[in-house]
Amino acid sequence: MSMRGDKKPTLYVYNWGDYIDEDVIDRFEKEYDVRVVYDTFSTNEDMYVKVTSGGSKYDVLFPSDYMIKRMIDEDLLEKIDLDNVPNAKYIDPRFKDLDHDPNNEYSVPYMWGTLGILYNKKMVSEPVDSWDILWDPKYSKQILMVDSQRDAVGIALQKLGYSLNSVDRNELEAAKQELIKQKDLVLAYVVDEAKDKMIAEEAALAVVWSGDAVFAMRENPNLDYAVPKNGGNLWFDGMVIPKTTQNKELAEAFINFMNEPAIALANAEYTGYSTPHMEARKMLPQELANNKAAYPADEDIANTEVFVHVGEMLREYDRIWTEVKAY
Amino acid sequence: MKTKWAASPYLVWMVIFIVVPILLVCYYSLTVPAETGREFSLANFHRFLEPVYMKVLFRSVKLAVIATAICFVVGYPLAYILARSNFQYKNILVMLLVVPMWMNFLLRTYAWLTILERNGILNALLTWLGLPRVNILYTESAVVLGMVYNFLPFMVLPIFSVLSKIDHSIIEAAEDLGANSLTVFRRIIFPLSLPGVISGITMVFMPAVTTFVISRLLGGGQFTLIGNLIEQQFLYVGDWGFGSAISLVMMILIMLSMAVMSRFAGEERGLGLW
């Protein structure tokens, strides 16, 4: 395959944008004498569509909880042979046996975190503790909304007091109306750009994942992060091996490599996301280990919900988000 | 007729990359997923008729028309000056117009983000001049600006090429017969430049009405255009049927507008860029 004519094995990795310390990839290439083709996506949904529409040959993916479940249900994933991933022993038992992969057969946890609101303390005076602030006309055109359908629809559902996994048509319709109402106040719908815009103080409030918040708060001390008291989302991203893999052993070697303490530490430090890796957690620098956004106290995330795959109702979510964006 | 075989590589190319994809688009647009495979249905087209999608169609056409009009108003005088002046550096001016097009379209559009931001270059400049700041990023105006910026050369170049080819003796004849410069422009130059104008309008309107990058970057995902809707269906939602139906509607729309345009252009077409 290679233009240079070498016969190095190639590993195809598909990960979220800005979700790894890129030096780690170089180190893996050198240590294993392989080539890594590294692509990125910005939401679970685009990853799923790309992987299932054919033509891709990824070996390792990084989906979230509900998407792992969906891919298991649709028989898209290989079982991981944990004998080839001895470093999985470092994973905190709290992150094992989760609902989306009860026997840890298909995924090895990579990071976890929350969905919440990143805000600028200079621009927002009142306490940020509820999704309601994203509908406050005072912040018209200063709100960056997350351009990801489960997250956006989930926020509207929780704001209305429903579960973010609702499969009730009336509740979903109400959520759609709520999102349409919000549209006039929104400055832009973004995913990866949100943290840069917040660092540059282009907006007052942004819906982001916790690691992006940690990253942004490091760059701009005026920023702070809050998970709404009446809800919020707790998520777990894992590494999985899709059936498209042509080199399962290498994929397992990569997953094992990612769980070497030094590597897991590098990734946790770079991304700002919360690591489920016990050794890496111990070695974290104080400022990150004590960061409430990255490692919240249990009571701060007591009311959060984890996304669950909604099955057939997913079409309803698709339709709602399409219509909100089109409105 | 004997040289027809020379066209065969192109024919093969066309069948593989144009005819087959269009047939696939037709197939997906006219079917919906069923128990096994797909079954015939008009549901995708029916869905497109819902008010929310009509609104997207209307918005796309509206923004494209505005952008085309601005390109014409700005582009015609520019092309005229370039073509009629005897300025010795004329070719350099034409080249300056073309050079930005050598750069990647996406990069040029990203550059506008930095310029238009709240704390961006434009506002820094306005503050320095003591003028009030403006917030135009993530508005419809920003989308139109992006379209005009990116597509202006497509308006200027065909008009410029037609104007440059006008036989000067016709203009001299008109002047000899007593026409003043306004009459010369109105009765001679403008009618003769029409094929260039038509071709310019088509070449600006078509990419403007189908763009999805400009509206996403400069509109902040708020002003969904037809192109964004199609992209969303294929890349994020995975509803190929609905995406294909919208694409088909778009293709028909473009072909209709081209048919209308070529009627205007009449026999004289061919002087433009195509």
C-alpha cells in the first residue's frame, strides 16, 4: 500500500478530534515498527455513519457508551482478547462491567467525563447550575450550543424535566420546540471549535465536554465549568475493534499500549479528560488531579444520566435534530 | 464522424462517474428501507415538501440570489474597467483577481473567521479608527459575504473575456453616428456583453445555491442551506434516501435555471467561459 514500498503493517485508528497526545502515536509507530493512519471525527453519529457505509478499514475506534452498545447490538464489533491487553488490569473497577458492555468483552475504557456548561466568569454574573441559563435572553448571541444530536436533544429533554434517554414522542416533540426556541439566542452550533472560541472570549457560555473545559480553563483563567444540578450527562468512551479490522492483534497491541501507565498519563494530561486508569490517576499533576471539572466529587454528578442506545427511536432523534438545524 | 472513437475515454468516464451515480441517487431517492432491502416509495420527496424544508430551499435561493446580485453589481464595473482601460499593468490586475483562487477554498473561508470574529481583525481595525464594532460573524450577512468573496472571480472573468473581444470599430461607428458614451454603453457594449453576464450569473449562482462549507463556517451552523441538509443526511444521519431526494430536487432546479439562462443567452453563447 505504501508509496515508499515498505511492508510495514498499518494500523487504522479513528478517534475524536483532539483526543490524544499525538506523540503517543509516534511512539507506538517506533516501538512496534508499524505505520498508523490516524483519522478523527467530531460526533459518535458521524463515526457510525462512516464506519457502516462501507469502504473504511479501521482497526480501533473510540465510541461512547450508547454507541458501543449500538455497535454491539448490530454485531459490528470484535470481541477483545484481554489476554493480549494485560494493561487492562490498571482500569479502575468502577469503570468495568458498565451497562453498555456488561462483561467487558468488547471495549476497554479510555476516558470518562461529563457534559456541562463552560462559562466566562466576567460575562456571567449569576450561578450556573442549570440548563435554563442556555435559554436566558440576557445571553442572546453569546451561547455556543453543541452540534451533536444526542447531546443537544438530551439537554432540552433534561431542561423540561424528562430523561435524556426519552423515547416518548410527546416529550421529544416538546424538546424540539425548546431547541427551536433557543435558536435565536445561539451564536453558533459547534463541537471542537467551542473551546477555542471560549478561550478567545468570543462567547459567554458554551456546552462542552469536561475535558474541553479543563483544556480551556488552563488557557484562560476567567473560565469555569459546571454540570447542571438537575441533570447533566455522564459518559464513558472506550476503545473498540470493529469487524472491519484486518489486523486484530495489532489493534489489541495498540489498546494495550494506550493503557501503559506513562502513555495513559500523557493522554490524560494532554486532553484534560478524566482517566479511568488507576496508575495514571495517581501520577497526575496536582492541579489536574484537584480540578473539579475533570474529577468531580460524587455529589456533584449525583443527578447525571448516562446515554442509553434508544434503538428504533433514534430516527426520531435524527428527524428532530435535522428539523431544528433546518428551522 | 470518424473521429468519434476519440471520445470513448470520456464516454467511459462519464458513464462511471456521472451516469451511474445519478442513477444511484434516483434509486435511493425513490426507495425507503424495508424488511429486506429497499422498497419503492415517494416518502422522501413528500418529506421534502414539509414547510421546514421549503424554508431551507427558500433560504438557499434567497442568499444565492443576493450574492449573485452583489457579484454582478461589483463585478461588472470591475470587468469593464479591466477590459476597456489601456492601463499597462492590466494583466497584473487580472492576475491579482485570479491568484487567490490558487489557494484552497476552505482556507480562504477559514481566514474570514479570524477577520470577522468579535475580537477579530475587523473589529480591531474599527476600534482603532474610533468606529463602533460590528458582530457579523455567524449571521446571514457573513454567509453572503463569504459567497461574494469566493465567487466574484467567476462573475468578473467571463464578463471581462467577452468585453475584451468586442470589436472596437463597432463602438467607433456608434460614436461617429453621434451616440454619447452612455448610449454606446446602453445600446452597444452591454447587449454585446450579455453572454458573459449570463455565464457569470450561472457560475456564481450555482455554487452559491449548493454551498455547505460557507454556511457552516461563517453561519455557525444556524443557516442550514440545501447543501448542509444533504451533507447532514449523508454524513451524520445516514438517511441516504432523503439525502438523495434533496439532491435530485437540487439537480432539477439547477437544470431548470440553466435552461432559462441559455434562452436569455440565445445564439450568442459560447463567448463566455464555456
